[in-house]
Amino acid sequence: MEVILKQDIQGLGYKNDIVKVKPGYGRNYLIPNGTAIIANESNKRMVNENVRQAAHKAAKIKQDAEALAAKIGDLTIEFGTKAGESGKIFGAVTAIQIADVLKSKGFDIDRKKVILKESPKELGTYKVILDLHKEVKHEISIKVVAE
């Protein structure tokens, strides 16, 4: 019996795969639990169309992320903060602050997509990675200066 998986099942296959299983396993476990559907012609066409549309959407999202990375370019953000005589700042520059500055400059980037290699706790220049897409990472610099 052939079934189309609706989700990943370890040891059997991945979502949208057409797999051959024993009839009892398919009828009594996979289909009633909602993890698979029968692989008839109409269901196969439906799954193929869904996969094609999902690939198109994924390509569009990646293209938008690449366009945003090109628009950001070699941006340097400057943070003015209070600092001690030794160059240590009071507190730290966080991903939330970086996301707020990017939003004020017209780039709508979520704070969870701002990756700090090291937390800026001293004056100087730091590299920050923006995780725009699983395949698109963009690096910008932040400069922490004393007020």
C-alpha cells in the first residue's frame, strides 16, 4: 500500500514523500492518526502542486532577504553610551537596541535575527551578523563611543 506522509516520521520518510507500507500499518495507524493519506492520483497531484508552490514561496523569501542585505550594504551603527575611564561601558549594547536603531533607519529586522558574536561591553568596533534567511547572513559593524 502506498501512502503520502503529511509529516516527518523517523525511519519511514519525510513530509510529502510517497512510501510503501504494509496495508495494516497504513490503514490502522498512519491514516487514522493523520500522519498520512492514501496515495491515489488526485492526492499525488495535490501534493506535487503544494511542493511546487512551497518551492516558489521559499525562493521569493530568499530573494527578498538578499535584496534587504544588498540594501543594508556596509552599514555602521554608532552607539553613544556612558563609559568609565578604562573604556568599559555601563551595561552593554544588546540585540534589542541594534534592532531598534535598524528599525529607525527603515530596516524592519526582528531582534531575534540579530546575532552578537560577543556582547559589546567596551568602547570600540564590533561585528554583528543579521540572520535574514537560513541561507542569507549579512554582517554589519557597530561602533560604541563615549558620550
